[in-house]
Amino acid sequence: MARLTGKVALITGAAGGQGTAEAELFLREEAAVVLTDIDSAAGETLAQRLTRQGGQVVFLRQDVADEASWKEVVATALGHFGGLHILVNNAGTIARQGIVDTTVEAWNRTIAVNLTGACSA
Ligand SMILES: NC(=O)c1ccc[n+]([C@@H]2O[C@H](COP(=O)([O-])OP(=O)(O)OC[C@H]3O[C@@H](n4cnc5c(N)ncnc54)[C@H](O)[C@@H]3O)[C@@H](O)[C@H]2O)c1
């Protein structure tokens, strides 16, 4: 028996990398999956592929650093699938410059996405 039958999972930053792998894994375990990402084109393409493969999938554009977006995402998950049981706070970003070249704006954006964004859920 699949381990996530009847569960609904929200995965942020799902349009690429580990988020996509997590989505594929959760779908294999029969969860319904809400995918979010700032990259709408990649997210929509992924959602179409996974839906063609039989998954219960919905994609929403979301910037996790935008607190208001969480309400919309949760409301969509509840409206679409009738529940929300699992959150994978996967979205993240990294500033690859050294400390001397890192601007305050880049620092603040990293904190907003990686820390505040994860806490806004
Ligand atoms: N890959 C690694 O070795 C590694 C190691 C430690 C931690 N992590 C963390 O794991 C997570 C996934 O890593 P990955 O390698 O798949 O990263 P990745 O860069 O390949 O994918 C990150 C995804 O998050 C999305 N994203 C970025 N900012 C966002 C925002 N503000 N709102 C919504 N989506 C946003 C991107 O568009 C992308 O699709 C990240 O949080 C990363 O920091 C990764």
C-alpha cells in the first residue's frame, strides 16, 4: 500500500532540483500535490507532465518571501483537494558572492526567502 494515500502535500520551490524529485516521490506514494515556485513557466510545464502521468497536481506561482501568498496557496490547496497535511519548505536561494561583494539587498533577500519565507507558512 502507498504511504501517502489520501494525503495532500504542499511543496515549495518545486519547479526544479530537489523540489521536483520530492514531488515525483510523493506522487508515487499517492499523495495529491500542490507545487509552488517563483518560476511559473517551469512549474506549469512540470505540473502538466506530472498530470499526464496520472498525478493529482496543481501548480501555483508563489514567492515564499511574500507572506500574503501563503494564504492564497493554502486556500487553493483546501479548495482543490479538501485538505492539507504535509508541508515541504523546500524553496531556497543562495548568494554565491563572497562577503565583500554581497550587497545588503542580496543578503536581505536570502534571509527573506530562506528564513522568513519558511516561517511564514
Ligand atoms: N542541493 C544541495 O546540495 C542542497 C544542500 C543543502 C540545502 N539545500 C537546500 O535544499 C533546497 C532545494 O535545493 P536545490 O538544490 O533543489 O535548489 P534549486 O536551486 O535547484 O531549486 C530551488 C527552487 O526554488 C525556487 N525558488 C527560489 N526562490 C524562491 C522563492 N522565493 N519562492 C518560491 N520558490 C523559489 C527556484 O525557482 C527553484 O525551482 C533549497 O532550499 C536549498 O537551499 C540544497
